[in-house]
Amino acid sequence: MRLLRFALLVIFSQLNVGLAYSLQRTNKAGCAFNLDTSSPAFPPHLIDENKKIILPVIEGTSRIINLSEGQQVTISCLGTGNVMQATNLQLNPATCTASSNLQLADGTVYSYAQTGCLKQNKEVLIEQGTCANGPGTFIRNGWQFGADFIPLFDMCHDKNLALNYYTIDTVFGRSANADDKENSRPSFRQSTYYPGLSVDTLYTQAEQTKTIAMIVGSEALAGQYIVPNSEYYLSRGHMAPDGDFIDAASQDASYYFMNAAPQFQTFNNGNWKWLEIGVRNTALARQLDLTIYTGTFSVMTLADINGVQQEIYLAFDANNNGLIPAPKYFWKLIHDPISNTATAVIGINNPYLNPVTPNDIICPDVCDQIPWVTSAISQLTNIAKGYTFCCTAAELHKAVSFAPNLDLPLFI
């Protein structure tokens, strides 16, 4: 019965969404920019008077940015040395005219296709204090807009342990299916972080095998854990995923090692992927802007040649302290600020942990109360795909002290 009610809610939400979009377009004589047919090579960000980037929505099968007639925006080409090619200016205040054009203050008029930037918008990283109860550095990833900073997502990174505690991003329900699906993935970057380490090299399967062989005391045993031509290797597991972001520049901005942790690909391409998709589909169906906290917890272990469990890291410092730990758990806390509800979903990052014991379940499992989770992930208890369970936000915080302290009803 609960699943039936949920299905009906999704259907009615989609009908209401269609009506809302239809009414909006009917009442709007201003600008409609089709990103699939009229985007310049390097599109600008259109930033409104509230310093918010205007996102597209899907109309039919097209990605459309809508502006009301007379609406004022700033055509923005962000990042060092970036400008709108037609004006040679980075920030270009403009007004939407009735003919789907943008008129600048000097009276010149441009179509959306003529607003191209010299290069792709480029993010900046800004440190703002500490996080994770002290040891982490809070890093804001976003856009420098004149004297203002427009955040995209946040990261909590431990410089000493090369450990990433959590990220915070937003899934915008109305635009969740209007992302740029043609964008090719860039390489991960480390910026000025991870001094003395080549993180990209450490993530290679050859280097993983070498490091794990040292930890478990056997090259042959390491070869049983990291298996070539399979999904049994540690991938660069996105925390705030590129799929949560809409335009190509924002997607590319998610490719930092401070936004990733070693995650078995069987899990990354298994239950974790379906959780990420399920979050976006739920936000879209309900037209919600969801705040998403994504984190790691504890260190995964593998048995050495003597059967003793050893913690797994990708690197070690001069004192043999582990760096870039492979987490035992990845967790995601989904918070709906409107209803003030939240649900935590936790996955175990170890396809070799068999069986999963009660001690491995760090908070009481309530997945059977969360229809959108059980419909998104068909094999919750599949160990290879990432054994997954759900908790209240309060119970997650009890288990993971640096997780948000939100004592809220379940987001169901």
C-alpha cells in the first residue's frame, strides 16, 4: 500500500510539474534559450539579481533556460582571463527582450548563441575554517562573481591524513533531468592539496596492487583483491557526484580528489550508483531542492597472509602513517529543508566482507520505511554491490560524530 501511494504521488507530481511548466511558458513572452540547439561553444552562466545561476528545465526533450521579459541577468564568463567574446568583458549586465534576445546597457542586442565565453567557466576553491569537529579544512568550491562568491558545493578535507570526511551539495529537483549528458569527463585534480603525493598515480590499479601487497604481505594475495579486467579495484569514488550538477563547467568542477575516496568499483557501479540516481529521480518527481551530505567513515580492512585484518590505504608517510584511506562506509544524508525531514543511507565498501555481521550495521536499519530507497536499489543486501542500509539522521550522527546533527523525521 505504501508503494502504491508513493507511485501515485510520483504520477501526480509529474502531472503538476507539466502543468506548472505549461503555465509558466504560456504566461511568459520573454526568453527561451534552447541549450541543445543554440548554445555557444563555451556558454556563460546567466546569474540573476539574487546572485543565483539560472538553471535549465526540460521542455519536451530539450533543455531550456527561461527568462521573463524584462528580467535582468548578468551574462558571466567566470575564471581568470575569461570574457564574453563579443564584449571582451567578464560580467555583462543584460535584460531579456521579448524576442528571446539579451540587451546590454549600451543597447546592443545578442542572441544566446552570441554570448559565448572565451573559455569554459572555471571554479575557484576557498578555505573557510575547520570541519569534522576540528581536524578537517572546510573548502568551498564555486564561482568568483566580481566581489561575490557563488557556492557550488563544499568539501571537508583533512590535510594531515589526506582524508575526505564529507561533501555538501544541492540536487535541484526541477532541473535534475536537464543536465548536460554530452559532457566528457575530465581528469581528477588535486590542486595544492596532497603535498608530496601523486594521487592520480596512487589510484592506478598497478600502484594499488603494489601498496596492498605491502599491507597484506603477499603479491599473490593482493592480486586476488585487485583483479585486472574486472570491477574489483578501488575507483575514484565521487562523493558529490558529477550527475548532481547541471552544466558542463559545474560537472567538471566536481573532479577534485578532495571530492573522492577509494571505492570498490563493484560498489561504485552498483548500489551507490543506484542511490545517486534514486536521489535525483526523487527530487525531480517531487520538485524538491534537496541538500545532500555525502561522507566516509572508518577504514576498510582486508585479511593479510595470516588472516589478520589490515587497514587499507593508498599511501603512507615517512612515519608509516596511512594516507588516503579506503573507507569502510560511504554514507549519504538526504535532507529536505521544506518538510525538514532527512534520511541517511549507508553502504559498505568491501565486496570481500562475508558475512556482514550485526556489528557492521552501525545504526538501526530503517530501509523498509523508505519506499524511494527500496525502489531505487533492488539488491540492498548484495555484498558485492555494496551492502546498504538506512538510518535516521539522529542515529547516523550517533555513529558518525562529524555527520550533521539533525534530529528529524525520516524523508520518505
